[in-house]
Amino acid sequence: MTDEQTSGALTPMRETALSRPDFPVARVARRLGLDPAGADLALRDDEQVRAALESSVEEFLAADDERRAGRMPTSELALDPDFPTGVGMALVGAAVLWEAQDLIPKVALRVAKDHHEDGADELAASYIALVQEAVEPGERSDDDALAWAAQSLLVSVLQRSGDPARADEIARDLAAHAIPMDLWRDDDPTLPDDSMAWHGGAFVGGIPPRRDERRLSFEDVHDYMNTLLADMRREQEAEEDGV
């Protein structure tokens, strides 16, 4: 954490977001497992939000593991109508907003896989980029595996989206680093003993996941977060009108 986060002071980005009149405080708090009654204060307490995010991410991953194993998830979070993909996207957005970068890769990879399996390859590529943006090369071996898994998924995305030459280039890089081509299919990817550490995305910068030729940035995720919050606000108003 930065000194600013440790001191409990809000960053300008979070202050701006939380001060917006349309910020759905109660709904975001519920998504994070916080009491909506005290949400205004809770969401301004970085330590409390961080703990809630960690708990929600752990709950999400456990529920998603159950789903992928063909079992009915028992978690309360899994009862959300947006589970799994929408819940995962919201958790990634919250982790970006609260700068909990280490919580992003596992959830973002699950979201990317869901989008790819649903045929939404542009969204999948965006979340692949997020996984790799959030990883510090060589810092954590688990992160290396997640980054390479995202890179292996990118091959499938590019093959289906009509860029076989780029897909082949990345596939050769995976082979050169002893990375399994289907690593992305593992729910908890681990690297073989003879594989290489994540190299920091030598190809990611040259692979625009968007049609406008721009690679994804955290600013793009902030834009997504704003869209998500607007959607949540509309849902909240619809619920209130229906009462």
C-alpha cells in the first residue's frame, strides 16, 4: 500500500467516485458484504473495504470453483443474479477503484474465460490485459502462472477473432518458455518446473484488444466502473420505484 492508503486518506480517484451523487453506495456495499446502513462511512475506510474485498474475492473464487466443478454453489454471493461474470466484473472494478492490485489477476482471469466461452472475445482480451497489467513480473510465482495463463487464453481469443499470425507468434513464445498452450483452462493454474517466469508482457503492448487500436489501460477500467455504477444506480431506482 502507499503512504496515502495506509494513512486512511482517500485518493482523488476514490474521492471523486464516492462523492458522485449517483454513486450507488448501498448497492456497492452489499456487493462487498458490508452493512448498507453504514455504507457511506464504510466505503471511506480503506482498511475496511480492503478486508471486505479480500473476503468477497475469496468467496467468489470458492463459489466459482464449485460452479466449474459442476456443483451448485452454496455461497450467498452465488445467489446474485449476476453471478458469476457480472459479480466478477464488479469485484475487479472495485479492486481497481480501491487499488487492491493483488486481488485483480485471479478474478479478472475467470472473467476473461467466461467472456471467451460466451463468444465475447473483445471483452475477454480486455480482461486478459487487466490480468497482466496487475502482475508484477517475478514478484509472486502464483502471479507468473496467472499471467501466462492469460497469455495462453489470448492465443485462443486471437485465433477465433481472425488474427492467426499474431496468435501463432504468441504460441511460439509460449512454447519457447515451456508454457502449456491450454494453461488457461486450469481453474488454479500452476507452471511446470521447466517453464520460465513471466517476462512482463513482451507481446501485450503490441496486441490491442480493442477495435480502436488502443491497448487497455486502468483508465479504461475506470470508465467501465463508471458505466457499471450507472447501471447499478438505474437498477436501484427501478427497485425503489417497484416498492
